Amino acid sequence: MEKGGILKINYTGREKSSGEVFDTTLEKEAVKAGIFDKNRKYAPIVVVAGEGDLLPALDSILTKMKKGEKRTVSLKPGEAFGERNPKLAKMVPLQEFRKRDIKPFPGLIVELNNLHGRVQSVSGGRVRVDFNHPLAGKEVEFDLSVEDEITDRKEKVEALFGKFFQLPEGKGKLEVKESEVRVSIPSEFALAAAQFKKPFSEQVLKHIKGIKKVKFEEEFLPEKEKEKDMKKSGEKEKTLGKERESAKKKE
């Protein structure tokens, strides 16, 4: 697989010693492991080979794989989520939690000063919080499969657009004309989408031959049209939800 190739992959990650699955793109695996999230879309993800979309060790292995190939890869802590750092287990005054209207208890995941951690214990007026990654110091294993390599120019742009912006189905328009890509984003998503414009444009210009310019436009609709559009999207999502539930019952 060439570096810069745009791929669709599936993966399942588990802690090696216990076999416990901590992340997967496969709905069946998520249900089986008891980590299914109804708000998440389970499907192959788009990655650019060799561009750091995965852990470096996985990224390196991905460039050695072919379309349709599957591999199981074991990673040492240093290749995965790092070694445990004892200094990242800290005592935090209980008052800090009260200020945020949080009642701490062992196992609670919290965010303090832009750091995520897990409460280990609560004693008197102090709370011990571990800010290490939950998988720090552990060997992990990934099942990787390359589902597809996208080669069509327009499909590459569409795949990268979906990767970065993740708008509801039917929202946003793409037009690929000779050396230019034009992107239209509904005004209600413009603020959320702003941070992804630069990385999306950089990936398109770097990895899709012949594209020399990316232009963005905002799309404004009259309120009545917007309400009608939102209603359609809601009905479509309900239908998809029923189809998913039906499929699960059949399994």
C-alpha cells in the first residue's frame, strides 16, 4: 500500500492479557463486547496510509498490507498508549469537584484543567485521580482489515470530506471540476466545520493529483425550507434506526 493511499479499514482493539475489547468499528463486535454505543455509526473508517491517522506502529503495518488483507497485530505499551507515569496519579482537593458540581466516586471519568482522568479513591477532603491513559502500561492487540483502496478522484474527495466533517446524511455539497474542489456547507454547521477546513484542504491538495484549489461556500436557506429539510433528515434517521434494530433482532 503506497503512503498517501486513501483506504477504508475496519479494526478491533483489545487489551492483550484480558482479551477485553476497548474499541471497534464493527457493530457486531461492539454488541458482543458490551460496549455498543447507539449514538455511534459503526462502519469502516477512512484513513490516509502513512499520515498518522492511526498509532504509528499500526500506520507502519498498514502501508505493508493489501486490499482485502487482514492482520492481527500485537503492540507493546511503548508502541501503543505509552508506559504508566506515576506522576500523573495526583491528589486533587475535593473542593475542586464541588466547584464543578461533581460528586466523585471510584471509577468516575472526569475532566480537570483540560486533562481526562479516572477517580481512584475519595478520602476525607482529597480525591486521587489517575490522569494516565486507561491503557497506559498495557500490551494491546488489533485486528486490522483493509476493506477498500479508493482510486477514483471524486470518490477520494468524498471520502476525505466524510472523514473530516461528519455531517448528517445529505448535508453539504461537493463539486470536483478539473483542478478545483468546491464545498458548500449549510450555515447551521459552518461554525463546527470551520476547524476542519484547513486539514481537509491540505489532505486533498497533497494526496489527490490534479487538484490545485479548494473553495468553501456557506449555504443559507429560508426558514421554511430549513425546517422542511430538518424534518426530512429526522424521518430518514428514524427509518435507519428501525432498520438497524430489525437487523439486530434477526442476528
